[in-house]
Amino acid sequence: MKLGDLEINSRFFLAPLAGITDMAFRQVCAGFGAGYRETEMVSAKALSFGDRKSLELMEIAKDEHPCGIQLFGNEPDTIASSAKLAVRVGADVIDINMGCPAPKIANNGSGSALMKNPKLCGEIVAAVKASVGVPVTVKIRKSFSSDSVNAVEVARICEENGCDAVIVHGRTREQYYSGQCDLEIIKAVKNAVSVPVVGNGDVRDVRSAEKMLNYTGCDAVMIGRAALGAPWIFKILTDYFEKGIISQPPTAEERLEIMRKHIERVVRYKGEYMGMLQSRKQLAWYLKGFKGAAKLRNEAGKVSTLEDMYRLIDTVLDMSN
């Protein structure tokens, strides 16, 4: 499929996840076939103040294109200015976050709160589109609340103002990530706009991906939580939908090897102290399903060095044999 003039070689995208989709994780998912990835969301306002941590979130490796940078905020000019900077550092796409349910984001009028003001959504898209020469996308939800479902209205306004694709998470802000993803709203958005529509929510395996693609008619699927501790989901989906192959998940030993290489990559980018600290949750996700998983996850929460991780891997193998 295409985002504007940008060719994407797979229908399976990695969703932006705060505190998770750093450069190392994006590269791992790309290796398994995620055709498009996005950074964690970056504050446009913080960028306007030259915030170092926000600038670091936008770092993209030379071998991980196409990759988008997701921005959040509620001021058209500020987001447009930040979008220019994002393109200068390598963004292939600018994605505008209109769906984050977190209180610290929504309570400041950004993220999912933007859906309460469709006119402002359009103004933001128009400002960004006028400022950059790369595709501009929006990530929205079903609505802010269940009594004001307006994803179709917001999608249409964003299209009218130049957006190149709409990513739809089929839940309201009230739901956060509870309940079921509403495929009807994704289908309704797909039928209402002419730009590509990407479905997001509850895709965990081949069956759920097939259901979303077939029922909604969406052009691609964005996967977030199902990739945590299982980045090979992209290979399984790609093998099935694009090659007609039914592939199996990796063996226990292969999973541990993927985990090891992933965390070593994190440490290479962030240093051992910070890298291991931030990798504890990744380790816990990878260890889900192993014998004695609860105990292993507890141990994962204590690792501080690569040697700690290597010992943990040895423990996992001993318990599995």
C-alpha cells in the first residue's frame, strides 16, 4: 500500500507505544516483517523548547525506514514547527496523535481530547501538511466518549485538510484498552474516506487479523500489545497473508535468543544501566508462558546488568528441561 507517495511493502504495522517502541524494538519488529513503524509519541511543545529527551525519542536508525514520527499537542503552529524538525531528523511520515487516552495527555487537550474538537483536528492537519513534504497521517479513536461517536466526522475533516491516511483504534477514550475493539467504526471510516485506513485494536493472531481485514475492508493493520514479547507476530502474519505459509512461533530456545539480542541492542543504544532498567518490562513480556513464569518475571524486575540477564536465561533453560 501507499501513504501518499511512500510505498509500504507490508500490511502489518507496528503501533507507537509510549515507553516501548524505541529504536531497538522497532528494529527487532522490522526484522520480523513489520512493514512500517512509528516512534513513541513526542511532545510538540517540548520540542519547541529544545527538550533533549524529546529529541532523543525521534532518533531513527539508517536501516529502519520507512519510519514515522508521532507528535502530540493541540496547537497547530507548534505541531507544524515540530513536524519540520521531525522531517529534518529523518521522519518518513508525520503521524498526529489524536487518540492517546492517558489523563496527562488528554487533560491538557491533546491526544484523544482533540476528538472533541473536529475543527481543531482539521486545522492541525492543514498546518502540518503545509509545513512538510512527507505524508501526514492521524491516529484517532472511535470517539472521546460513548455518547459522542464521531470517528467518521473527524476522519472526513482530516482528509479534507490533506491527511494521507487515517489510523483508527476501535475503542473510545473512556474504554482505554478494555472491552472489545469495535470493527463497525473502522468499517464506517473506511467507507467514508478515500485515503487508506489502518485498523487498530485486538489483533493478536492470524484469525483476528483476517477478521479485521475482511470485515472492515481496511488497507492495513496496526499491532501494538500483541507484539510485546512476541515481535515474531509480524512474520507469522506476513507468512500467512502474503506467502500462504502457516508458520509456527519460535521455540523456547529461539525466543530466548531473540530476547537476548533485543536487550543487547537496547544496551548498545542506551548504556547498560539505563538500558537494563528500561528492559525489565520487555524481559517480563518475553518470559510469559514459560514454566515458572511468575517467578521468572519477578526476577526480571531485578536485573541490572547484562550478566544478570544471561543468568536469568540459564535459569529459564534449566527450569524448562
